[in-house]
Amino acid sequence: MFKYCLGILLSSLPFLSQACQITQSTIGNEYLVSEDCELPPYNSTNLDKVTPSTQYFVQYLFASSFQSYLNIKGEMQSKLDYPIAAQPYNYGYRMMIGPVSLENAQLALSELNRRGYRDALLKFYSKSKTSETISLSPSHESKSDENNDEESEQAETIVMPYMLPVFSIGGSTALLPIYDDTYQGKTTRYNKTYIGSFTFTQAQAVCRESNSKIASARDYNYMLSNMEFMMKYAVKSQFWLDPNRTVTRIQNQIATRNHAPSDYFNVICVTH
């Protein structure tokens, strides 16, 4: 059943859309990259194409058949704790690590080189700068007076952020919603990263749109206990946990705070 489902997903990729599609498989921490996605090499000649929302991949091998893909994929998943991706090409599949951050892509590249994949290549994908928007369900957040009707209507649509893979939790990936420096909405700026700030309803919509859900208390405890993650993304942040609570780290303690769902805070989404 596993092979049958994944086979359908892979074989149907080129026909999903004329535009590039990077889709998470329902089977695990795996991604399917459509054939028309252009993934140029990450080098000095292409740096002008890199944006804060750029996704990175490490291409390490070509599988000439679906069975070969399954064998290689299984072996790689047992060795490396990164998302994996496949892209149909020339009747076979390009085998890749990703999508991941640039830092993790460079670490994965070094690890692949160490394991004998000397031809592994760091590549990237940058989305079109055209903003995608998502519509929210009617908000249950209270308004103080009738003059806020126009603001309420505007809040029904928000710009979809780029979902940056920042942490691996078992077979799932933690995604941090970020924007570039031209975004006019609410963000938390930290380490040159503009982390999206949302009401609880908006946070739910962002996670749902990326086929994920708001991180659980256990997920947050795991991530916020990691000092490297904290220093890179989370020192200034409170993250939505449920409609009335956020999670943050205060010194060495993971703590929750009570808030109204109409307040603005960051969020981390975790893939199903």
C-alpha cells in the first residue's frame, strides 16, 4: 500500500500544475518536487536570486526507477535526520535532502560528502515575489465598537508567509512562518529574520494552509529546550499554543502565559 500510494503521488507530479509545486507527502517527512521546478545551484553567480523565503536542497543521486528510489530513500532515512525530496527527471527521480535552511543544507552536504556522495550539489528554489494570500474563516475575536467593521473585513485575508523548516521532531518538521523585509504586516524581527506575528485565528490558518498544525506543548518544550534553536529564532518570541495561551522560555523554564486570541504573537507549525 505504501509503495502504491507514493507511486501515484510521484507519477502524478508533472501533471499537477504548470507552476512549480513542492508538496509534502502524506506518508512522512518527504517532499515531492514537480518536474518544472527550476533548482539552480547555490553559487556566487546565483546569489541575486536568493531571498529570505528561499528553500534549499542537496541533490545527491539519480534513481533510474521507482524501486531504486524506494531503496535509496529508505537507506538515506536511516542515516540522516533531514526531510527528503524527489523530483521526476528523465524517466527517473532526482534524490535530494530538503527543503531545509541554508545552514542545514550545508551540514547535510558535508555529511553526504563524508559518506561518499562526492558529486552532491547544493541547490535552491526561490518563489515568485507575487504575494499569495489566504482567507480566514469568520473571526470570533471580539471588536470593541462598530467602527472596526472595515478592519474586520481586511483581517479576513492575510499574506501567506514562507514556512521555514527549522527543526526535526521525530518524523515531522517544525515550520516557522517568516516574511521578507518588504512585508508591511506585523512581525518580530530577530537575527535579520522577520518572524510573522498573528492572532490565534490567523496562526491557525497559516498552519492549516501549510498542511500542518500549531505545535503542541510537548513540541514546544522540545524545541525551546534547545539552546541553539533559542538563540537563532526564539529569544524574543512568545508562540501560540491554544486560543488563550502562548509558550515562551524564561531563563531555564518553559512557561505559558494567558492572552486574548485577538493579540498578536508568533507561532510554530508542525507537519502532520
